[in-house]
Amino acid sequence: MILDNRNHYLSCEQLPLEAEAIQVLDEHQDAIKKIKQINPGFVGAEMDASTCPGKADILFWYGSHKDRLLIEDIIASETFYGIPYRLENR
């Protein structure tokens, strides 16, 4: 199996505060919904604050390279509205 992941490689100090990530996710639920509709059940989004307490990024997970390309088309930026994100093929 070939994994098709993308990481931002930022340190904990470089990540935004968890509250900022929560706010961005809340404000952009329309984009999150659009991403999840790419392939329901096989595409999702979640905030990850487990690695760096008090700091967070966003994890988008997906089942295929095609899903990843569609996610990247929707986001169309190196960040998700200013929040670093990772892409994980599951």
C-alpha cells in the first residue's frame, strides 16, 4: 500500500492556539461540509490538539489520491483559513 500523506512539518511553537483552530473550524463549516461530501464516510476533518497541548492544526483524512486532490482543490491554499493542516491517507 502506498500512503499519500502531506505534513506541514511545523513545530509546536509555530502552531496556532487551539482556540484559533476551533474558531476557524466553526466559521468555515460550509467548507468542511463540502470536503466531507467528496466521499462520505471516507473523507473527514478534525482538529488535532493532542500532540501540542494548547496548540492545534487540522487533519483531513481520506481514502484515495483522488479524494486528496479534491480536498486540495477546495482548500486552495497552504493553510485552511490560516490554520496549518495535514492530509492523511487512511
